[in-house]
Amino acid sequence: MRLVAIFMSDLPAVVTILLRLSCVEMLLVYLRIVVCNLQVLKLLERLEVQMIGDVKRKIQKEVSLALAERARDENSTLPTDLWKRAVGGLVY
């Protein structure tokens, strides 16, 4: 991890450190970088899945609210014939 921090700030320092390492140490550094890379990819995939799930839940909530509002609007109108009354043989 120290090597990554140095790499971000000073590339010549990283090169001199790598030149002083043996082949086994370089292999270990390489493997650590590969593992860190895979971990970052896995975290990004999980974040993407979580974000997709959040969007799905939000859309589902909005749709259910819209459907409930539509149903409320459609059911709120009472039949007008309840107020009609017969006056002189005519229904008003």
C-alpha cells in the first residue's frame, strides 16, 4: 500500500524502489496490485448493483403511488343519478 501511495506522488521514487526489489518481491508487489484491482472491480460491481436496486425501488414506489392516485381519482366520482329526482314526471 505504501508503494501505491508513493506511486501516486513520485514516480521516480517508485522506479528506484522497484529496481532494488528482487524478482520474488516484484512478483509479490504485482500480485498485490492485481488483488487490489480485483477488489476495486468487485466493489464497483456491488455499488452498481446497489444503485440499480435503489432506482428499481424508487420507480416501483412512484408507479404504485401513481396507480393509487389514479384509482382514487377514478373511484371518487359518484354516480350522478343519485341526485336525480323526478319532478313532474321528468327526471332532472
